[in-house]
Amino acid sequence: MMILVKNIEIYDPKYIGRKDVFICGGKIVLIEDRIEIPNNKVKVIDGSRKKMVPGFIDQHVHITGGGGEGSFRTRVPEITLSKLITAGITTVVGLLGTDSTTRSVENLVAKAKALKEEGITAYVLTGSYEYPTKTLTDSVKKDIVFIEEVIGAKVALSDHRSPSLSNEELARLASDVRVSAMLSGKAGILVVHMGNGEKGLTPINEVIESTDIPIRTIRPTHVNRNKDLLLEAFDYARRGGVIDLTCGIYEELGPGRVILKATESGVPLENITISSDGYGSWSRYDSLGNMTEIGVSQVDSIYKEFITMVQNLGFDIEKALRFVTKNVSKALNIYPQKGTIKEGSDGDVLILDENLEIKTVIANGRLMIYEGELLLKGTYE
């Protein structure tokens, strides 16, 4: 498909002015002050009074469904294509959570392949909360090196549902991820679900201090779940680590508010990313460990947080975009293929109106939503 967007303000996420953009073969081919292609096979979109931004990258989504902690009836269903694209997400990283018994890495990879067939970009992390790590090939290294969609692994720490792995086991897992990244040219990240446990980031810090594993290999997520953990995470980011903030469930510690605190505290903002934890369940427990409440996180929380940052918290569009586009793509080693609007980058863009409402979504050069109308749905939607 060939698409020419005329006279639109472009944020790459840096503002680069009002331009014409030609997308062909799934790529952004030209960005010029004026482009004329007199051919009726080219779809021309009027970008007047609109803004073009990179498609959002959500690096933490339970694409095969999360949950299950309140028995079988609480298992969350698989995500659908329309849920992702209506939230402006054109690239997604899928992963497992607590449940790697009724769900599997095989399911996860198959779902990622399905989403790719339906038109967006999808990656996955092997593993889950569990240790020894659940994999597809019986090897973390082989999963990352030989399975196209697998870019890293996951485990859990400081949580009553985590496997209580030792520092030596954590170091071994991080080392496997690191080496497989070198062999495959992938990001090679170990995403660590952080719970409310008293140890916090201590095990990660001890591994980084006692080994030669680069600090950017281990990526703690949900670090805004409590204030003590957040302060530890700020220090981790100051030392060069990447930390991930979760949208939607921590009102007083929402990502936008946390980033304002990080700015005041001298935390390098390029080391902060935002994700939704979409289609994962959130749950609350009493002092005896009994679950008292359970719900489901939505992927549109990432878009809602972007809007909150710009409209309520005083962020300019450039700054707010970084945490869901460029910062994430660099952290996942897929920049400038993703997370920006440049000649040669993938044709993943959103067109927003004056109120920042998503009007058009283009993923891999294909129109998914046009002027608010959903053009494509998942196979069984």
C-alpha cells in the first residue's frame, strides 16, 4: 500500500515541523516539505490541523491473557488486534505472568505470530514468574537465539508469588540472556517483575555489583508500585539501568507524576520507559495472603497516561512521547526501525487531531484505523 500524508505536523518524537510523508512497502520512504505523486494508486491523507507521532510501543502485555490467581474462572482471555490498535499500539512485547502451568511459551509465541499476520509487530519474552525458567526449547539461550520473536526473558522477585531464586540463579539467568543477545543481535533483556517484598531491588543490585553483567541487562518493571521501591529504582536508573513504570493502577504513583519526581531528582529520563501491563490481572491481598480483589489491566492505559501527561501535568508532546516510543525502542534495540519517524523507519505512525485523539493508525505501512473508523479486526473478532 502507498500512502501520502500531506501538510502534517510531525513529532519524531522531537517536533520537526509541518511536512509531507510518503509511506510505501511498509516503510517511511520520504519526508519532505512538499511531495507530489500523481498516481491514483496512492492513498492521499490530508494532515491539516493534525499531528503525526510514532506508533506506541507497549513492552509489557499479557497477549495470551494473564490472571488465574483466583481460580480458573479468573483467567483473562487473549488480547485482540483491535484492543491494541485502538490504543495506538503498533508494536507489542508479550509475556507470561504468574501462570505458566495452564499457559505456555508455545502459546505466547503462537499468539505473537498471529498478531504479526494480522498486521502489527510483536515480540515476546520467554519465561514467567517461575524458576527454573519455562521455555520452548528447554533453553533460554536457544529460545532467544533461534526463535525470531523472542528477545529476552522474564522472572519475578520480591513477591509472594515469585520463586525465591538465589542471587546465583539470578546471575546465571541474566548471563544466559546477555550471551544469547550477543549471539543473536537482539536486545537480550531480563525483565524482572517487582513485587512489594521487603528485599526490593537488593538482589538485582547485589548481582550487578558482584558480577560483570551490564546493568542494562536486568530491567525491573512495576517499580512505581510503592515509594520505597521507586527510590531504589531511581538510584538504579542513575547508575545506568533502565526502569519501567506501569500505567493505570497506581494513581498517586502514576508514570507522569513519577517522571516529574525523577526530573527533580536528577534521574536520566532516557532510562525510563512506560508500559501498560495490559491484559494482566491486578490483585490485592490481606495480611494473611488471602486475595481480596482482582481485576484486569487495559492496554489503553498507555494512551490515557500520555494524554494525562500533556493535558494535566504540563508535559509538552515531545517529552511525553519519548517514554512510549523512542526510549522504549532504544531499550529494546529496535531503534530507529521503531519508535521514530524517519526515512527508512517502519511505517508505524499515529495521526492525532487537535485534542490528541487518535484518528488514524498505520502499522507497517498498512491503514488499520482511518478517520476514527476501525478498518481491520482480529481474525475472530
